[in-house]
Amino acid sequence: MTAWLDMNPEEVARAASLSRHEKLALLKEMELDAERLAVAEEENMGGGEHISLRAIRQAIRAVQAQA
């Protein structure tokens, strides 16, 4: 399941090939990565691709709202 690495949170939320459970797991992993990156940046150890926590959390809410 490495294809998700190239997807943004909205694309993960809309991915028909992923189950609701898989989407939430991937988005939660993205959220954790983004939180860790934010902490690293605060400590002047930034780097890597920045993904908006807001976008990730919106995608999580969208998937959670799916029946």
C-alpha cells in the first residue's frame, strides 16, 4: 500500500480502492507524521514535505461521516 504516499489527504478520503478503515488508518498516519514534522520545525530540525494538518483533519472528518 505504498501508492498512498503520493496522495494528498483529500485523494485518500476519495479513494474507491480503500476501505473506510484503511482510509482512516492512512489519514491518522499522515496526521501523526505532520504533527511530528511540526514539532521538528519548532526545534529548527525541519525538513520533508509539509502536509497541512487542517487538510488531513478535514479528510478524517469526511471519512468518518461516510456511512
